Amino acid sequence: MGLAENQLSFDLLESWLASNPDAVGMKRNGGSVFRELALFQDYHGLPAFKNELVKLMSKIRGDKVRFDSNKLVLTAGATSANETLMFSLADPGEAFLLPTPYYPGFDRDLKWRPDVEIVPIHCSSSNGFKITMPALEEAYERAQRLNLKVKGVLVTNPSNPLGTTLTRQELNHLITFAVAKEIHIISDEIYSGTVFDSPRFISITEAVIDRNLQETDLWSRIHIVYSLSKDLGMPGFRIGMIYSNNEKAVAAATKMSSFGLISSQTQFLLANMLADTKFTSKYMKENQRRLKKRKDMLVSGLKTAGIKCLKSNAGLFCWVDMRKLLVSNTFEAEKELWKKIIFEVGLNISPGSSCHCTEPGWFRVCFANMSEETLQVSMRRIKEFVETILIIGNGCSSKQQQRSGSVIGKWVSKLSSSDPEPDR
């Protein structure tokens, strides 16, 4: 339950593949295109594929925003997209502001090779972890005290790990802040097609257009990251992309994309799939229905155990409040609880500290990478565990302490700070 994979609609994808043997067999109008695809292709990507991607992005946004395929750069997943944007927009040692809690993989994407610093925007459970102007200003001032030049803000919308869409007010805060500080906004929107409940998804691009800022400098400082890893459940296909109105950023990212290209065979197959608009419309609607049903099952099961979740409307996970199960309001207590859930309950969930949450006791629990039966089993285990804690307290036996200090315990401990989705 620590891996944000979407396995709920594979049957729909497999049905389309079975009904379209030409696309799978690399044929066009009955004739083979194998030789064409086997040779070098333009590093910009197959035009047909890029055209279908921008159409899909518009469809997901209710056709309120139109995208130009010439402003889209293909990358080998969103991981590559975020790293490429860092190389394109910032120099080593410069900083981006990120609201907490945030996806742990950003520590890798931004810092490992680009050497960009992350300055947290501290958000609180008191308002549902929403982004506020005071929090933005505080993060910016903290960066200045550290002598860091802030190049931009990076947000995930919908949020990983919160499973919520950014509100109109939050988007306006970001826009106003970026205008005042003359910095970039990167919006990682890889979960945009998973929004299954109100409020609807509002892209950063739509929010900027609604404020009539297309002719301002801000327009060239708006960048979107997208992927088919979550919406279509295809992380193994390595389909990511950058969309930017900044010509220099697009040119730089296009050159860098040669280090992480998407195979021509993959592009050909998915160009055909996405061109089937009847299928994509059916898929998106049904996938969102299944996600909502599965999320409701998780929330209901946790509620039965006396555990609450942050109200969510998107994503493949819930942000779960287990603060009442802590022996103390510390991250050490959170880690101990996390170990107990692994060793005693047999479930791997992500502790909030791995997402840089400032409040101990929150956990991200994924629900879309397993069967209903498996989810039901996990809910029964959680319920029994909570009942046991409430009855006998939080102490663990000497045998359990030995286990937590074993080789397995040391290996599992590494998971708390590792990337829960290595291949976005």
C-alpha cells in the first residue's frame, strides 16, 4: 500500500489492444511500418503522438485550455521531465519552493544531478494542508536568509500525497506570488485524469488565462509536467512530457530529451490508442468511477477502525490521520508506529515524514494497486491492530523489538526515506 500504481482499469486497455492488432503489430492500413519505426526518428518525437497527447490534455481539462504540440517535449517519464526542467530553469545551488507534504521523489529529481535546493512551504492540517500566502512568503524569506536565490515554485496538482486538487484560491495565491517575485511555476499534473469527485480539476494554465495574464512575463514562466503513468496506469511505458510557453526552456529541454527518449514503437502504439477518442472518453470516465469506488472502500474501512482521512477527490491514495495512535507527538513515535504496521499488520504504507510533513502521525495509503479482496483483508488487519492498541497500549514485546532490530528491520527502515514511486 506504499506504491501509487493504477491497476484498476487494465482490462479496458487490454481489450483495446486485443481489438487493434495493427497498432500492436506495427502496421498502418495493413502494411508493416516496422522498418520505419526501427530507424532513427526525430528527437522531437512522432508528430502524430504529440498531437494526440495535447488533445488528451485538453480533454482532461474540459477543453477549457488548448495546447500546442510544438510547445511539448517528450521525456522518459515525469521523473525525467522534472529533472530536465531543473537543468533548464535553475543553476546548481538555486532553489525551488515546494509545499509540504510533497512527493519524496522530488528530493531525487531536483537535487541528485541538477543540485537544486528545496525550500519547504510549510502547510498545516488546520486548513487541510492548503497553500496560503503567509506560508509562501515565509518560505521565500527563509530561502533569502539562507542566501538562496529562488527560481520558482513546484506544486503537484492534484496533490501527491494529499489526493486533493488545488483550489482556485490556492492557484491565485501562487500566481500572485510568482508575479510579485518574478519566478517560475512548475505544475506537476500527472494525476489530472484521476479526479473522481468535486471540486473539478483546474490547471495552472486555466487559472492564468482566467486572469488574462497570457500577454505578461508570467506566461513564459508557466510549465506543466504530465505523464501517462497514473491516468492510464502505464509507468512501465515511460511516457512523460513537459509543456511550456517558454521557447528557450522548450529548446533546452528538447536537446536534453535525447538522453531519455521514448521508443518509436511505444509512441506509435499509443498514438493509435489516444486517437480512438471513443475509447479514451470511455476509459477516463470508467477509470474515475473505479477510483472513487475504491477510495470510498478504503475510507469506509478505516472509519470502521476509527481512523479518519483527509477529504480527497483525486489520486490513487488517501492521506490518513493516525495521530491518535502515536505514543507521543514526535517523528520517532511515527517511525515506531510505521514499523509496527509493517511487522505486526503486514502492510507497507508511507509515513508522513517521508513526504516532509511537518506534523507526525500522517500516512499515505494507496488503494489502486490491489484487488478488492486484498483491500478488504488489509482493512480487517488495520481494524484489529487499532483495537489492540487501544486495549493494551502501544508497548511492544521483546520479541517484536528483536525483529525490528533484525536485518529485515534495517532494510525496511530504508523505505521510510526512499522514493515510493521509482518510475513515474
